[in-house]
Amino acid sequence: MSWRRLERRTRLDLARGILLVGFTSAVAVYLTAGKPGAGPLGDPLEDSKVFRRTMEMYGGKANLVASEMLESFKSLWHGKPLAFTLAILTLAVVGGFLLITEERRPNEPGPPY
């Protein structure tokens, strides 16, 4: 099956299906996500002054910045932020799908590659 030969209606139906599945998943994750807590032992280790000082001593400010960036990236895959991540990824997949399957008229030049 060639994606370029799909009829316009079929392409739009597939895009609607992808949107439906993606947004339904995002809403389900959002509604079932629990409240993020501190954990069984209290505050996370990363918030303590001793941890931050040790990280800075061994790796400098760049180590602290890299650690914070990694933690913020990891937080996108848990709880309610995961729902927003799924919604944005759904929009990106649908946009890519529609872009790839776009019809070109015979007299229009194709991409330069």
C-alpha cells in the first residue's frame, strides 16, 4: 500500500483515528494520575543542600544544571505531565502523517531531494 495513493477521505479518517486514540489515552492518563508525593522517606535526596553541594563540588555548576535538566525531562513521563506529553506527541504524529501523505498535483515539482 502506498501512503501517497490514499484518498483524501481515507487519510483524514486515519488522522481522526490517531487523534481519537491519542487524546483518549491522554485524558485517561490525566484522570488516573496520582498526586506526586515526597516518597516513603520524606523529601527527595535531590532537594537537600548536602546533595547539591556535593554535586557542585564534584562536577561544578554544569553538573547541577545537567542534573536539573535530566530531572525535568524525567518528570515529563510520570503523572499528569505525561498526559500533556501524550497530547503533544499525538499532534506531532498526526501532523507528520498528514504532511507525508499530502497529495501533489502532477504539474507541481516534488521536493528537491
